[in-house]
Amino acid sequence: MSYKLPDLFIEQIKGVHGDEASEWLNNFEGLIADCEEMYGLHIQQPFNLSYNFVAPATTSDGSEVVLKVVVDQKEFEAELHALQLLSGESTVKVLAFEKERGIMVLERIRPGQTLAEIEEDDKATLIAANVMKKLMVPAPVDSNLPTVLDRENSLKRIYQHYNSYHPVSKATIEEALFITEKLNISIDEPYLLHGDLHHYNILANGDFWTIIDPKGLIGDREYEVVQYLLNKLPEHGVEEITEKRIDIFVDVLNLNKERVLLRAYSHAVLATCWTIEDGHVKESFLNTIQVFKHLVRKYI
Ligand SMILES: Nc1ncnc2c1ncn2[C@@H]1O[C@H](COP(=O)(O)OP(=O)(O)O)[C@@H](O)[C@H]1O
Ligand SMILES: [Mg+2]
């Protein structure tokens, strides 16, 4: 089957991967043909794409699966390793993979709506909190998985080039780095986190909820909630919703609220700077910096 990949997807992966993206795009048709042949797949139109190729497919015996091809090799390895370490009833199953080209065949989750479809924010947050509760396990002793120290280093690099991160100010980046350093040296027990557990990575699976797309981040449990806090926010009343979300997470997961607020603030700064690196500042992330800054000042 031949595809015309969406222009926005092409632009995004070029923004993130530069020259490597061009090579990947040139080989794309062949890659898809190989996947169809190797696994006997009939690949359908992709899901909404952001940074990787993800599409539903059927196998020769008619069963439904999902093909995911991850462009970045390191990210692929971390995702695969995390899926293996987090395997269980709440985690999507890996049916086959090929490391060299970042290919995974996954079980297809049905009906598969994302948690973003739940209108009531408290209800969605409670579901996410309960999924997290089942998921988090103590960090493996030896692994190449990314850690919160990598996040600290990323902020350090950003701080050295703060001029390139307008409209995020130097003082804000400095504060985020300072907070991250303090939090990283005071982790009681490191956990293996999903690392990107927002609404769009939690899917309805019959009567249950299943996670996809882990980053496999090693860090404190408080870090696990920050991606959720940055997503699916209303135009008005963001602070109020955010506070409610935080209280639900703190309660269900027995988290330290101060650490959650500090992680949320410093991660919002980092995540916003990453969107600037990718070519467009994400306004919704930028707004959360102010919200979390205000909450930090209010409670700490
Ligand atoms: N196993 C699956 N079953 C059903 N839908 C899936 C599955 N994997 C991915 N999807 C759909 O594709 C979207 C993107 O997949 P994801 O793995 O999150 O890609 P990315 O790494 O680009 O975020 C998800 O939000 C979901 O809607
Ligand atoms: Mg995803």
C-alpha cells in the first residue's frame, strides 16, 4: 500500500531529527512494504501522527494489530524496554519487534478511545491516577533507560543558551534548573515511570484502561503526573482544574504535594523549551508555566 504522509508529520519529524528524518522518509515506502511482508500485515491509514508512524493493521488470519515505527533509535529501545518491564494487565502487549529499524507490532486496543474523550475532568484524573497506581514499579538496577538526570542536563543545556528560548525568561529557566537539581538529589526511592502518561496514551480497553507509548523514565513518583497536568486544559479556569487534578493524584498515589508542584513547574519550563527547539512555542505549555509558578508561590 502506498501512503502520502501528512505534511505536518513530515515537518515535525524534520524539526526533531534533521537530516536523519530525510533519510528515514526516503526509505519509508520500502520500510512499510517490508513490514507487510515480514509480518503478513495489511496496513491501514495511520492514526493521527505526531513523531512516529502508527497505523492499524490486520494480519493474514484477520486479527487486528497496530504497527508502530519509532524514528529515533534510542527512544525505540527505551519504549520497548519499558513495555517489557511494565508488562501486565494495564500495558499494551508487544507481539513482535525489530530493533534495527524501530519496528513494533502491538496488540490493538479496542475500542481504543483515549482518556481525552472523558468529559468530566475529575473522573478522567481518577482513572489516570488508578492506572498509575497499578503501573509504577521500583527502578531496575541496571538499565540504559533515560533518567531525571537527563532532564536536568537538558535544562542545563537550555540555560547555557537561554537567549534562544524567548519568551521563556533566563530567570525562569534558572529557577527550573535549581528546583530540578534539588529534587533530583532528594529522591528516596527511584521508580520506573511511564514518563509520558497523558490522556492520549491511556486507551479504553473494554471495561479497563490500557497504557501505550511509555518513555521508560527513571525518577521519583511525583514526576509521573506532570505530563498529565500539561494536557487537555480548558481555555479558562486552568488553575482551578490543575489544583483539583493535583489533589486527586496526591490522594490516590500518596504523593508529596510540594514535590508535585515543583516537578510540574520545572517540567513545564523544560517541555515549553523543547517545543521552542522543535520550531513552535506551544502556547498551552507556556501558559502552564505561569499557573504552576503561581501555585508554587501559593503553597511553598
Ligand atoms: N495498540 C494500540 N491500539 C489502539 N490504538 C493505538 C495503539 N497504539 C497507538 N494507538 C493510537 O495511535 C495514537 C498514537 O500512538 P502513540 O504510540 O502514542 O504514538 P506517538 O509515539 O507518536 O505518541 C494513540 O494516541 C492512539 O490513538
Ligand atoms: Mg503517544
